[in-house]
Amino acid sequence: MSADHSEELAALVGRRSGAPQVAPDAVNLAMIRHWVEAMGDENPVYLSEEAATDAGFGGIVAPPTMLQAWIMRGLKASLEAESRRAEPETTAGSDNDRMMALLDDEGRTSVVATNCDQHYVRPLRLGERLVTTSTIEDITAEKKTGLGEGRFVTTRIDFVSLPDLGEHASVSEEVVAAGEPVATMRFRILKYRPGTAKGAEVRDGDGGPARPRRPRPALTQDNAFFFEGTRAGKLLIQRCVSCHTLRHPPLPACAVCGSLDWDTVQASGRGELYSFVVVHYPKVPSFDYPLPIGLVALEEGTRLVADLAIDPAELRIGMPVEAELVSFDDELTLPVFHGLPAERDEGG
Ligand SMILES: [Zn+2]
């Protein structure tokens, strides 16, 4: 059994995750411009002084949802922080580091971000400099989830505005306390034990060791037919009812004529290898490595990504391949492509 650090974890609730973080840049027009272009947000109050004034803001404001962008560190700073954490004898780690180490020691080495809530006090104006403090707000008891057994951790990040910060790269808690609160963000993660999801393990037919099941596809009303088809032994391709154009991956509408009406046709399963990769790393326990994955051009004209049951040394772009529908467990059947002998002259 893994350790249980419930008491030590409870003692960390309410503690700071680490030192206050100072925004590298004041709220500025260049970053706002890049953001709204990337997001396709055309609200003029983010770029036009006149529109923002007319709207009653007294000048340009930053998009509220851009909040986190102001305090994000660049890659270099993130890598430096990571290497500091890796050196055991240097500075004592933050409470966040201690919390993560305790959760890891409980066997909860996998992590997934689950949700993020933001609360805005007022719009941010050009020239404001933000500082954040982070507090470990909640660590739950163990929960059983679809991913595995884990604890949810909520971190609260409080944003304050400090207009007179100057060039300071770090500030004390006392200085932060004098700032004006402008927003709060709650960020929740699940730290869980890999391989503990309900029904996560399948045994090899020969009684071999248990291994995690293959990841499930994200089913939608557009793509469910494909996986229902493979379970029924058919490799299906979506077809536009209006113009008969085939499409894959599945989409709600035809890219050629815009029709929302579609049906399917059954593919022969034959095609040729359009491209491929051979994955060596990272190794996911559900798969065998090296793992060849192909982009197959079906003879009907669409392409799909699938496993290749072909020795990586034999892989050649353009080689003829044929699908076999393989059941990996009681829910999941997928096409796996084998190599076919090159077209022979049958005339003899
Ligand atoms: Zn169409």
C-alpha cells in the first residue's frame, strides 16, 4: 500500500503555494493586440481609446479572460524554477513543492487540470502592474474518478494591482497587502494513481500481466457511427447525402456544399500507406513499443490514422495495406493495417 499523508496535507491547506509572483510587464497594448487577434475578439474597447471612453471605461481596458497572461513566466524562467526544485540541498522548497511531493509519495503521480474559475473585480487598465499570491485552498479526501483514485487540489490565486512597482522583480507579502485586489482565480487539479480507474485493467488472453486499457475515443454524435461500425465489423466512411463527397475525420457538415445531411459507406479496408511515424517514447502502458502508426489513404479516397501491424523496418510510403478490425476489449474495436504484397502481374 502507498503512504497516507492526510494529516500533513491538511496542515498545508491555507498556506501560500510559494512567493508572490510579479507580472513581467505592465498591462500593455501590444500584448492585448496579440491576444484579441488570436482569440478573434473584435470588441473595440480593447484597442480603441475612443470606443473605450465612449463605453464608460475611461480608456482602453484589457480583456478580462486575458488575466493569466499577465503573470505567465516564459519558458526560460519555468525551466530555471524546475531545475531549482530538482536540487535537493538548495533552498527549501515551497509549500506547493511539499504538497506535490506528499501526493507523489501517496502514489498519485499523475495529474490533470480539471477546472479554472475566474472572478473579476474590475477591468484592468493600460499601465497597471499585477502581482499574485497563491494559496492552497483545499485538498480533498481520496475520490474515485473516471481517471483513477485521487485528491482534488484547489489553488486560489489573488491578483492585486500595484501601480508603483517600478522595476521590482520580486516583492514581499507586506507590499502585496497594500495592493488593490482586481481578480481571483481558482485552479483545480486532480492528482491520481495511474491505473486505478474502475475497469482500467485488462488481462492478456494468455493470462499475462494486467495492463491499462487503451484510451477511449471522445465520442460525439458526429463520430459515434465510426466506432459502432468497427464493433460491427465495418470500416465506415461518412458521406454527404447532397453531393456524395466522402469525409474523414467525421464532421457535422460537408466542407464542399455545406449540407448537414450525411450517411455512410463501407470501405473495402484496402489502401496505401500515405505516411507513418514509429513512436518510441513516451511509453504509454496500453501500447507495445516501438509503435508504428500510419496515415492510410483508403482506396475510396479518405485518409485515416491507425495502428500498423507491420515491422517498422518494412514500412514504406505507398506500400499497399489492408485493415483488420481488432477488438482490444469489450468496448473498443479499431482498424489495424497489415502490409499486402505489392500488386503482382496476375496475367501469367
Ligand atoms: Zn456535400
